[in-house]
Amino acid sequence: MTTVHERAVTAVADELSVWPASTTEPRSGHPAVGGVPLAEIADRFGTPVYVLDEGEVRERCRTYRHAFPDAEVLYAAKAFLCRAMVHWMQEEGLGLDVCSAGELELAVTTGFPPERIVLHGNAKSPRDLQSALRLGVGRIVIDSPSEIARLAAAVGPGGHQRVMVRVVPGISAGGHAKIRTGTDDQKFGLSISDGYAQHAIARLLDQPQLELTGLHCHLGSQITTVKPYMAAVRRMVGLMARLHEQHGLLLPELDLGGGHGIAYRPGDEALDLTTLSRKVRTELAEACASAGLPVPRLIIEPGRAVVGPAGVALYHVLAVKRSGDRTFVAVDGGMSDNPRPALYGVRYAPRLVGRHSAEPLAPVTVVGRHCEAGDVLAESELPADVRPGDLLAIPVAGAYHLSMASTYNLVGRPPVAAVYEGRARLLVRRESQDDIRSRDVGL
């Protein structure tokens, strides 16, 4: 029979299951991440502030390299990118997947080898392509037929560029309709079912300066089961077999994208990487054997699963208001620093930090400060005595927060502080009102 203390310890462990592995709680209500108390970070850097556990990021990179020892692992920079992240990815042996000249140039000017970078984008701008060619990007992923002629012209008759083609395999997977990208009814890629992918590849082969190294697909985001990836392998190998039959192609690479789901709240499902690796590699080997093809090198592109669980967002409570049956807890951030709840209906598990409360938990709606009724961060439970001035922490805040942030209501974007081995340091400073005003150049 468990004691009250044991049950309390178990409850805290469950609550912290989605927090960085370095999280400790020396005193009740006073958690630390990376050896640094969260309340201390809020005092030092102000709120809102993102806290990023460098050790957690590095360990997740190593987990991927261990699970996929023969694959090329590219970090999907759109999840979150800064100069420190570029250094960490390089030191941990990952490549980069970028979607714009901005992401590409930040990486290369930080010292990342351009040949280990892949450029994506359904509508690449002239600057995107010019930067990619000028900097010597490793591969460019073709996403539309018109891009073939544009890229070939930019490369020139004496040039050379390695490319892949993004294929739509016709598989629906992902945590929300807005983040499902493997079906024919969205903007990315070229469809297998209607022949557009095959037609584009035939056109591509007429451009000798463009070297087709493989096929790419991305099914969506927040995928928590292996089954969609297995189906994708079969369909992609089927297309590779048809290309071999029609054109004599033996493509050396197959990129299955990312979208690996993580848990945002205790009890949420997450994709099991060990199972994914074992089953995908087995399926790939068997499908290629059946088709009489050599096994291509696998490429994967995790982003959220690398950085998401390493982040914690800190906010101060500005107001507590009861309206009807609901209690609204308003914080000093919101949809300008985390638009995901408004976009996808995502909900988090906020926690009171910086003080211990003995009050029972009560249902609350944690809302932001912005002029939108949809500015809701979480439907959750907090101690019944939550009050203005309290500090709230929201875990799993490393991915698609700052990278999707805005200056709505002219509120500056928060800073990012890294924690590692008991020290905290600033990675990205807070956006000031001077920053915002400096962009306004006329009357």
C-alpha cells in the first residue's frame, strides 16, 4: 500500500514527464532545469522568456544518430534556429534542412558546412535559389515543375547542382488537418497518383546540370504511429522501381522527412524512435529486394522531436478573472510568442513555479494578453490561489514558438536563454520597442 508521500512523489514525476530530463525540484514549487532554478531565470531575463536545455537538445541528437546509425539525420531548422543551435547540430553530427535564404545564410555564416544542408520550399524565391547556389548548398528539393526550368537557368549550362524531388505519396497522417502534408489536396510536392511526379522527373532528366540524387516525401507533423511511414516506404520504392524501368534510374537516396510526434502533456502519445527505425529499415530492405533495387541511403528530418521537449516558456500572471463558470488566468505573453494553440488547437500543461501552494487544483483557462478571443494557451488546472505576480512555466516550448512568433500589438518577441550544467546564458535577446520602431521609416 502506497503512502501519501509516495503518491505525491509519483504525481510530481508524472507531471514532469514532459519536461527536460535535467529537471529537478529541490523544493516543492521550485523546479530547476539544467541546474538553474526557473524563478532565477525569470528574475534575470524577465518574462516572457524561453528556456532551452542544451543538454536535452544534444542528447536528442545522439538518440537519433544511435537509432538511425546508417541514415543521414537533418535537423529541420524551421522548428527553431539560432547560431547556438547551428553549432550544436554541427558538433552532434547532424545536417540541416532549411526553408529560406534567411535560414540558410544564418547557418552558413555561423560556420555550418553548406554541403550538409538541404533547401526545401514549395515556392522558393529567386533569392532563395541564388543564395543556395552561391553558398553551395548540398541539395535542393524540387517542389513544382516550374522550379526545374528556373533552377536549371540559374545553374547555367556549365554548372552542377544536386537535387531531389518532393513526392506526394497520398497518405494522410499528422495531428491536425493543417499539418498533414502527405495528401494530394495540399500545396506541397508532386503527386504520384496523377502522374505529375513522374512527368516532372522526366523533365528533370533533360537538364544535365541538375543531378537527381533521390526522392523526398513528408507526411505531416505530430505523427505518433509507425504505420504511415511504412506505407510511405512502399509507395516511394514503388515509384523508384517505375523510374528504374522507364529511365534506368538507380536513385541512391530516399528522404522520408520528419513529423515525429512528441508528448505535450502527460499521457500524450509520442512516436517510438527505436520501433520506427527497426520497422522502416526492414520495410525498405524488403521492398527494394522485391523490386530488384539496391537499398538507398535513408534521410530523415526531425525538428520538433529534437528541440520541442528541450524548451520551457516562462510567463508572469497579470490578471485572474472569473466569468460565468470559467476562471481566466491572463499572462504577459500569448499568441504573439506561441501561435500554435490558435492555429491548431494545441493545448499545454502549465505549472505554477516559484512558490509552493497547498491549495487544491482548479480548472482554469490560461490566456494571453492580445486582442483576440482565440488567444488561449491552455485549458488546464492550477492551484486555486493562483494570483497576479505568479510565475507560470509551460513545458515542451522549444519548437515552433519563437520561429512562428510575431509582433502582434507591437509586442516584442521574447528572448531565449540556454541552460547547461548549472549556468544560464542568453542566446537570443528580447526584441525591444526600439527594434520595432526602427523598421518604421516614413510618415
